[in-house]
Amino acid sequence: MGADLELFHAASLSGWEKLRRLVPGVPEDLELHVIDAAREQLAGPAGESHAEHGIAAGTHVAFGNAFA
């Protein structure tokens, strides 16, 4: 018996827009750095689920609504 697991991380854009209004000079590519960091953080549990339980885990990271 096999299983698949999908790990999702979705971040709202509204927080970034508010941050830009409140803090001048926020780098334009900050969201990309956050997405990369989230991917790295999901890679750990995804690898552990495969190594420890044989469950393949896909990872998905994006800005916006997770259920759109």
C-alpha cells in the first residue's frame, strides 16, 4: 500500500502591500525570498515523511488563496 502527501504553504499578498505602505524601501523581490524560505522549510518534513514512512510528499508554495 502506498500513499502520497501534498504539503501547501500559501501566503496572503495583503500583508506585503501593507508592509510596503508602512516601511519604505522594502525590496521588490522580498516575496521571492520568503517563498524560497518556505520551500526550504517544507522540504525537511517532505524528506522525513519519505525516509521514515515511505510516503512521497510534494511541496507547493505560493502567494494568494490556497483554495482558488
